[in-house]
Amino acid sequence: MNLTEFNQSDRCEHFSCPERSVSPAVYILLYVCSAAVVLLTVCGNLLIIISVFHFKQLHTPSNMLVLSLAVSDFLVGIFVLPLTLIWTIESCWTFAKYLCTIYWLANSLLTISIYTIAQIAVDRYLALSNPFLYMKIVSLRITCVAVVLNWSAVVAYNSAVLYLNRNFTSSVFCPGECVLHMTMVWTIIDLVFSFIFPLSVIIILYTRVFVIAKKHITAIRELNNHTRPKSQKITSHSMKSERKAAKVLGILVSVFLACLLPYFIYSLLGNIIELQSVSFQIFFIMVYLNSTMNPFIYALFYPWFRRCIKLILTLRIFHIDSALINVLL
């Protein structure tokens, strides 16, 4: 995804080139806050990665998608977020030219996150709309193949964008800059591929998910009012679990869209409406802060993640057979 497709005058207008007049104390505070955000992003998503990788009980198709999202957020915290925050604080690109290319290629991680959210929406829709068919068709192997295809397709697309627009990728503005200039055709293609299509899938499927979840609530109430055999009890418990998972992932999607929508609205209407520099910077940083917030969503709503954090921080994962510990109690 190409997040800074604006020209020299726009960049200088938004970021007050060539230099901001801030006090040393504010300057240091900005860097301290930036370091804290990067650390939270990297450590939070690393805890999710270790949890899903280590505990065999978490090796499920749905959690493989959670793992994919955590890996992309983790890489954002390492390769994208530090450069973006420093770029914003310094007002201009202060790194080597080759890092500019790496930065733009690493921006594909955001597109991977969007498509992973879309995959999660598909997974929840199938699990709730037809749970028996879902259990029969969707396996760990198939989900892993889907994740690999997702990553491969997005990286290939962004590599092609960089290659076909390579004559426009570097400029030196006020005094340093890293801007990917794209033609109008490529801008439209990128907007459709990176945002409009996956967002449409997410909205449509999650609308269906919440409608189905509401029907399940009614069905569970009816079951609770009658004596039912063991098989029905298991079905009711499964429905509750799927509904809870849909609710948590719905919150995940809502936070994700809240972080991305302001920037993309600006991208679409930037030539029509005027925004202050501070407003634009907030939109720009919010896109990446979503990678910081996702682990906190898991920690708040997934008891298994809280148990995993405790086991990891107390180093119990290094004990023999720790991978077999029941974390879904």
C-alpha cells in the first residue's frame, strides 16, 4: 500500500519543511514516546506469535490467521513504524536512498494486514453460517496455504508497483524525501486493490456474520428453555464460542477501520478539502498505530492470550511438555 502519494508542495505544507521549531525537551519527548510505541508494537505482537507457535492447543485454522496478522504487525513495528515516526519528527527523510525502496516495499505489510482481516471475515462467516461444512473443509493445512498465497500475492503486487514506477521513486526535497510518485491509473488501481476491494469483502461478510450471530442468540435461548440431549449441548457451546470469536474479531475490524478510514478519506478528498498539518499527521500515524493496538485487543478479550503471556513471562514455556499445557481453560 502506498501511503504518501503527494507532491513536494503537499509534503512541505504538511510537514513544515525544512525544519520544525520545537524545544529540545519536546524533541526528546517525541523520540521517547516513539520508542515506547515501537517497543509495545514489537513486544505485543511477538507475544502473540510465540503463543500461537508454541502451544499446540492453539494450532487451529482461525489462529493461523491471527498469527499471520501478528507477524505482519510485528514486521511493521520493526521496519515501517520506526522510519515513519522519525520521518514525521524530523520533517524530512534522513535515511539512505536504498532504505527508501525498502520502506516502500515494507509498506506492503499494511496491505497484507488488510487482506488478512478479510480472510478472518471469510473464516468467521463460514464457521457461523455452516459450522459442519466448515469443520469438514477448512483445515490447518488449507489455512496455511491461504496465508502463504495472501502474502505472496501482496508482495508480488507491491514489487510490481515499485518496479513499474521506479523512475518516480526518489526525490530530494527539503532537504531529503522519499516519495513514490504514481500515475493516475496506478493510483486508482492501488486504491481498488489495497483498500476498496478488501474493505468491501470485510463489510459485507461481517454484516452477514452479525446477522447470523443474532439468530444464534435466539436459537441458544430456545435451547436453554428445553431439556436437550448432549449433542445439542455441544452444538450450543460451539455456537457460543463461534459467536464470541466473531464479536472479538468484529472489535478488531472496527479498530482497524477506525485507524485506516481517516487516511483514505483524506486520500480521496485531499484535493477538495483543506486539512491542517496536525490533522494530517494524526491520520498518517494512526494507520500504523493499529499494529500497536491489536495485541491489547487480544489481551482484553482473549483469556487464552492472557494465560499465554503469564506462561511466557514466567519462562514456563521452557519446561518439558509446556507446549501441551491447556491454555483454553
